[in-house]
Amino acid sequence: ESLKAEGKPLKGSFKPSEWPLVPTDDYERVCSNAFIECNSKMHKDTSLDDRLSGTTAIVATFHFGRMTVFNVGDSRAIVGQQKGDDGSN
């Protein structure tokens, strides 16, 4: 949406091969901060009554052949792999 709002074309704008490889520690810190910021903004939003609400979130990302999964709360991600009839990937 931000590209659309800036009048930039969306077609061809998703280019993971051009993304920098972020060190694991930095990536973990950025994702943790995103969860914390989201939680903080929800608590500060007076239009939401979250006193009895729980939190659960799962984010899975794939970048340069690396999969990273982040979760908050009691939800978990399950990773599976589909194989062909002959057992190949």
C-alpha cells in the first residue's frame, strides 16, 4: 500500500533477491521490537478494551534460504514438506 500511496508501480516491486541479508541477532531484535510496539500501541488505543484479551501471533519468514519463525502466546507453527509419490521433494 505504501508504494501505491507514493504513486510508484506495484508490479515488479517485490524483489527478495535485492534484500540485504540481515544477521540473525539483528533480525530477532527487529521482530521482537515489532511485537512489543504492536502490543504497546494496542494498550494505548482507548477505543480497544483489551483487559481480558490474550495475545497470540505467528510470523514465518523466508529470506536467502533461511526460515525464521517468531511466535507470541500459546500458538505454535508446524512446518511440513510435501513429497512426490516417489518420495522426492
